[in-house]
Amino acid sequence: MTAPDLIVTNGDIVTMDPLTPRVAALAISAGRIAALGSAEEIASLAGPDTKVIDAGGRLVLPGFQDTHLHLQDSGFEYGKNANLDGCETVEALQTVLREWGAGTDAEWVNGVGWYSGIFTEHNLTRQVLDEVVADRPCYILASDGHNACMNTKACELLGIAKGITDPPGGHFVLDADGVPTGLLYEDAIDWAKERMPAPSDEDFADGVRFAQAHANSHGITGVLDASVNERHARVYRSLEAAGELSVRICATAKVLPEEDTANALARVEALRRENDTEMYRIHSAKFFLDGVFENRTAVMIDDYSDEAGGNYPLMFDYEQVKELFTAFDAARFQIHVHAIGDGAVRAALDGMETARKANGAWPSLHQIAHIQAIHPDDIPRFHDLGVVANIQTLWARNEPSVTDCAAPMMGPERTKYMYAFRSLIDAGAPYALSSDWGVSTLNPFKIMETAITRQPRKRKSNVEPFLPEQRLTREQCVKGYTTHAAEAAWRARDTGSLSVGKYADVIILDRDIFHCDVYEIGDTQVLLTLLGGKEVHRAENFS
């Protein structure tokens, strides 16, 4: 073989390839893994122009892949707006907005990241925002993307006033007199965004640049953007053509309930044809079947168990789900579903089963994301239907959105199956770990730590694990971000393991996450990230 372009040596290289599970060195040529072996074996391949990276005995892994996040939208929101992630009180939220507003002359004062487990219709209204931003319109989006709030000036500009009608799939929260409080749920957010000043494509391109640098710094080399439309496609296509992408992007195009099957399929087929390159492709269709417990839009098989009771209707007609899934499956799209409540999970599985019976089995690896609630009868169906459980393990811990919101609504019996991720895996379900960023942190190490502990980080002494029988192992977590994630993203041929012939997407970590204290996994730092053998991130302390 010709001399490699790059050698990584003196590493504890865990390839995630069962044929060559652990080596000390690897060689890279033309962006792909050319050889694996001992330090001596790989050194003998070097030529005069071969570059060498000394891993210093550290753990080396395949680049991680996050198969459910919102790269472009979250990059735009967090790159351009006030970050409300750390706010736990109304006063703290107001302080951040006040300071952000004082530091910008933007037409709108916007924020992102507030936690809907703390801020609800009981303590967040337009008047709360008016107290700190009265001179300009103000809009703040919750981290979950299912809730937002506007101040009075924004409501007036957009015509959100008494007598307004809810848009399909959305809701304007009203006070006792029928006056909008400023809170927006679900597709009422899209209704509002359509009437706000439109950011430019370059604004969103900046968001992608911000987001992919953030991803690379956490060892992420591949993503699945979990809800895109024509604008997302246009921006990604432009960045790919300019050679600016530093993560491999596949994406799932959002299908709307009001679309008929033929038109939806034609639209998404056009997006697939026009967006299919090595670095970026649209290959799946996205369906939101319900919302979230926090605003009472999760769809359950039986009514909520708390005092208020009630339920929420499926966002698509049940028979429409079967028709759409069958059509998209027949056209060989992957199907990607948002499902929080056990009713939404069951409807998704029913739709996928109907499609399988109509079209025959094929390696679609259709995905159901979130699965906060599941009926025990539906757990084995993931394995039986070959459906990927796309799980966000950071959420499976004792925190307000679980203990104060979802658990009372589910009741004690159904809560036993909240975030039942180990049960799914033990039943043979294909699975992948992901973040749903910007709903929550993109950091895979914090996510893996909580998957293993089922506790909030650094609080092992004073917070009980949430359903500890559902804990995952370290090995399961790493597979969920590497080999399993690559399969879920339809990229397993070229990524997911450090196998000869695959892309040299490589990360070097500052600790051995297989053996360090489990409560220190979340502190892991990525020292170096390579994408196709090219450096896309290097920590300042790594030379």
C-alpha cells in the first residue's frame, strides 16, 4: 500500500468492529481507514509526508452520531438569542432577558431554552416579559420546542388578541376572560413564526456553523436533523456545495396532518431527489403524532390520571397514519416519528405494522423517538417490526418534568413504564441514543452518564435513581452513539466503526469512559475530532 496521509498511534483504540475490537494504531488514506494494528506495524507504513498523531495512551473511538436533534434550528436559536437554559425562577429568566435586551438593538428581543417543567401557564405570561422588555416585541422559545411565550407588544403586532382562533394542531393559552396570556403551544408557534420578521438564509447558515462546531467539540461527526423543510434543505445544500460542512447530515422532512398522501409523498420525494450527496441527504419522513406532557398534548391510550384528567387527540387521524406510513414505506423512505404518550407510540407501531404487511419487510429501520410512555404489550413489537427505539436518556431522571408533571398524569402503574429503555433493549429492540438538542444538552457524555445512573448529574447522594432497573450499561451507550446510530442513520456501510475502508471519523477522549467513575463520565472532554481524517476540533490542551 502507498504511504498513509495520517497515522494515529499510541492509543487505546476501541474500533467497535468485532473482527478487530482493539488496536494501538491506525492509518488513514484519502479520508478512510487504511490499516489497523500495533504501533510498530502501522509505523512501518509511514512515508516522509505522513503526519502522526500521538494519542498518549488515551481512549480513541469512532466519531459519535446523534440521530435525533435539530441542528439548523437550534444552532440559529442558540447562536442568535438569549440563552435561558440555566433559569430556574421567573426572576432569573427576567434577569437574562433584561441584560440581553440592554445589550442588543435588535428589532425583537428573543430567547431560547426555558424549561417547561418549571415555567408553565401558572407563572409565565406576557406580563412577566413586559416587566423587563416593554419597548420591543419579545419572543422566547422553550427548550422542548413545543411551548413559547410572547410579550404584549409581540402579541399586538401579530394580532394575538381576544377572539383569536387556534390554528390546526396548536393552541393560544387564554386567561379567564378569554384574553391570550402570551403562551403558545405546538403549531401555534409556527403560526407566530410565519408572522415574525423572517431570518435570512445566511442567518440560518451561521446557525449551522455554530451548531456543527458545537457538535464537533463533543465528538459528534454525524447527525440526523429530525425535522426539516425546504428552507433547511436550501441552507444545507448551499453549505455542502461550499465545502463548509463538518458533520455528516441526514435529515427527515416534516409531513403535516393537513397534507393529503399523494401531495405529501410527491413533495418529500422531490426533497429526496434534490438533496442527496455524500455529506448531506434527506432520506426520511417525519411525523409528529403528539406533543408533550408539559402542555398536556401527549396522547395516551387511556385518559390522564391526575385531577384534571382528559387526554389529547392524535395529531393525525389514526387511519391517515396507516395510509401515510404505507405510502412512504412503499417509496422506501425511512419513517421517523415523534411519540411521547403510549397512545402515540401504539399508533406509530400500528402504522408501521400495516406498512410492513402491505409492502413486505425490508431493512427500513423506521424510528420512533422519545417513547416517554409505553404500554408493556408494545415493548416486544419494536423487535418484531424491526423498529428503532430512538431514545433520549438524559430525560430519565427525577426532575420536575418527570416527578411533578408526567408521573401524576400517568399514574403509578403507567409510570413503571416511563422511559422503559432497558426493557426495550432487553426485548431485542434496535436502538440509538440521541439528544434532541436544543431540547436538552447535545453533550453525549452527560447523556450517557444519566443513561447509566438514571440520576441527575453529580447528585448521587441526594436524588434517588428513577426506575433503576431501566439503567443501561456503558457498552450499550457507546454502541448507541456509534454502530447502532450509524445503522439508524443509514450510514453503517461507511461509518460507525473504525473498520478498514470506512471513513476516518475519529475522536480522542481525555478519559476511559469504559472504566472511569460513572459519575465522572459527564465531565469527559474531547481532545481531537477527525472527520474523514481531517481535523475539525482540537482542544487547547491537546498537542
